[in-house]
Amino acid sequence: RYHRLYSEGRGSAQQFFYPGGFRGIESWWYNTHCFDHVLIVRQMDKKIAVYCSASSEIDPEFNKVARGFVRAASLRGYGIVTGGTIKGTMGEVSDELHSCGGYHLGVIPHFMKQYVYPDLSEVIWTDTMAERKALLKKDTCAVVALPGGIGTLDEVIEVFALVHLKQYFGKIFLLNHEGFYEPLRQLLQHYVDTGMMTQETMAKITFAGTPDETLNELDK
């Protein structure tokens, strides 16, 4: 599907507005065609929310795996939705998507404006972190947690609860590279063993060892 947007100026680094709305959304498209003041852009039908680390202190292997995942997902026709900043794994993911021409939607609160990645396909600005989390997963077919910190954990557990409550209908994946998420798997199993959670609920989250395994499960 395509939307027609009208820009204030020519070129791929301008701010674009959809006449019918898109309130709060500013769009930059580096891989589309501009004709005078009219821009034609493709709307992605399949989008994945990707949660990942913003730390620059992690093992570089985690960033390598993250880059491999988003490139493979892009080649399979998925658009990627992230926090859209230059920090940590998020910046690595942004660089990879820019280099392979993948669609990349960033969702960023205004107070983090100084960290925005400059070559996003599209960016949505929010006022709060809560609004950011809601929009990250909106209209996605899945959320994928790459190895990440407390923010990633917060995001994936919230989605897990929403799936249980039938308020989110996409799939949940944890990319369990080299057993990174094994402690979380053990904690969730502890909830099952103590009756705090059912095995049926536990089955709603998938621990996948590699990017290809994650995408193969998603494609089913």
C-alpha cells in the first residue's frame, strides 16, 4: 500500500506531512522517490517491534547478532520498529537497516531528541515513555527481544502480560543468544512450578537460539 505525502521542500531529509492526519509523526525517507513536492512511500504490511540494549558496554557479539537479525528480517519483507536512537545496539540496528535499505520506524520521546538516529525511514515523537512503549508494538505482528537490559526486560514482560490478557495478538520472541535469556526462562518456569502462572501462558513466549530460528518460527 502507498500513501502520498507532501513535503515542505525537496530531498530525502525534509519533514513530511500527510494532509489527512498522521498527527505527531514526522517522516524521513532515504530510499524513496521525490518528485517536485510530492513523495510516494510504501507502508509496510508486516512489522516487528525490536527491543534491544542502549548500552555501549556490552559484548560486541550481541551487536553482531542484532545486525544479523534485522538484516535477515528486512530481506524477508518485515519492517522494523525500534526506539530509533544512536545508542548501543539500537544504533547498530539502525546502521544495519540503513545500509541494507530496510524500512525502519523509530519511536522516540521528545526528551531524547538529541539521540535520534538521522536516517530513519520514519519517526514518531511521543511525550512519555509509556506512550512510546504503546506505539512501539502498535500494528506489529511480533515483538522480538534481543539481548538487552532493564528497559528491554520491562518492555517484553509488559507485552507478555498483554498477550495473556488478550490485549496484544502478535507473537513474542526472545533471541536467546548463547543462553542470555536462560535465567528469565528459569524464573518463568518457577512461576509455573509454583502455580503462579500456567504452562499455557508460558507457551506464549518463544525462546529462540538464532535469528533464523526466530524468523522461521515467526513465518509459520
